[in-house]
Amino acid sequence: MESSNKYIRFDWAMKRLLRNKADFGVLEGLLTTLLGEKITINRLLESESNQEDEFDKYNRVDMLAEDSKGELILIEVQNNNEYAYFQRMLFGASKLVTEYINRGEGYGNVRKVYSVNIVYFSLGSGKDTVYQGKTEFRGIHNGDILELTPFQKQTFKADTVSQLYPEYYILKVNEFNKVAKSPLEEWIYYLNTGELPDGASAPGLDQVRERLKLDRMTKDELKAYYRHLDNIVILRDNIFTERAEGRAEGRAEGRAEGRAEGRAEGLAEGMAEGEKRKNMENAARMKALGLQTDIIEQVTGLSAEEIANL
């Protein structure tokens, strides 16, 4: 595989780097590989804010694209477990259906919506790493699938009823742990590890190789990027801790106030310790990449002596 830590994580790239038309090739490559047809993105649209609170801005990122056929594609990355994520997918797609039709327009103008979800946790119970969800109407007596009439096919430019409804894709990237043999597996390997498989040829990965290298970042960008990685790890630890504490709290009434104070103190201490630990890890990575000591000092805040001892 190509050298470790050489490429930028996809969620960070979506948030900071892939919003310019010149970089649409990365997103187009992923969508083309996933949907099985050539996707051309015309523009990015405003989507639900991913700044709901201090933690959520690290936990998730979303991007809304409009393709050359006027279809809407919502791409969302979720870093930590959310038990109601299936409902969140439904809400996001439904919101787009209603937002992107003008009042008074006929229902024939409802836009096709694709919901692409890249999740870094185990969502549901299943053995695959990629799932597709679509709407079909099946007869309860004969088992046949309800089809469009020839007139509807011509009018709506669709072959099946399911093509008129939102379509969902779930990529459970953390559960991919084998050698990438197909274009989609190459993409999942990159999404999971931040590395590219040797000889990767899936659409869009050439642009990843060219545009999403860590060594293209400025010092400030690199510092912000590693802070983002740190916060994801700290957030995951805090969520696990708070859920464990919440379960204990539910069994012991009357301790809410003390729990809140203890959680706040523990969170502050944990974030400080976690930041120091991650700065050491990041410094080791940057040192392995050949960055100069003074740059590593500026990015991580470590001393030259601490860096030398890594």
C-alpha cells in the first residue's frame, strides 16, 4: 500500500477542500463508482448545518450536490455512533424533497434524492460493508412489483417506480478489512484508512492522489487538520464515558448535579490529556514524513527536546 498518513481524511476534505469546482472530480469519482453511472456535479447547494454544537462539528460533515440531471445528492460522514441514524437519513432525504420544490408546482417536479452515508461505526446488524435502500411496491398476494405505465416512463424519464423515490446508500467503512479488489473496495479502503491501495484505479482516486496530499497543506492547515483528528478521538472517548455515566446515573437518583460537575471536570482533564497524547503521536507522524523540527514545534506546541526524544 502507499505510504501511511500521506492523504487527508475524506471528511476533512469535504469540509475544507472539495467545495471548489476544480475539485469536484473527487466527489464525482466516488459517486460514479457507488451509483454505477457517470455522475457530473454541476454545483454544491446549501445543506443542513453541521455546526449544531461544539462536538457535532467534529462528529459529522455533510455536503449537498446537484448533478447534471438536476438530481440531489446528500453526502454525509458520521464519525460516532448515533442510535437513531436510520431516522436521521429519512429526515434528511425528506427535508430535501420538500425544500427543493416550489409552492404550487406539480408533484411531477419532485427531485430525485440520493442519500450517501459514510459511517465510521457499526450501524445496525449486517455482514456487508455497503448497503442500498430503495422503495418498491410489492403485491401482498402475488408478489409482483408495481411498475410504471409507458406514459409515466416517458414523462418522468424513469424505468421503475423506485427511481422516483429517495435512494439510500450506507458505507460502513470501518468494517472493511480485506484487500481491495474492486473500484468500490478501493474507495472504501481509502475512506477507512486514509491510504490508497497499490495501483488503485477507481474514478476519483487519481484526484485524491494529486490534490489531497498532506504535504500540500500549509502549517496552519496542518495544525487545524491534526486538531480535527484529535477532537474526533476525544469526542469518541467522551461519548463512551458519558453514556456509561448516564447509565449509572439512571440507577442512582438525586446525583444529577454532582454528575454534571464531575463530567465537566473529567471532560476538561480528558481533553487536555488527550490533546497532549495526540500531539505526541502527530509529531511522530510528521517527523516520519521528514518535516523540519521547527515546523513540528509550531504545529504541535511540543518542544524541540520532546520531538527529538520521539
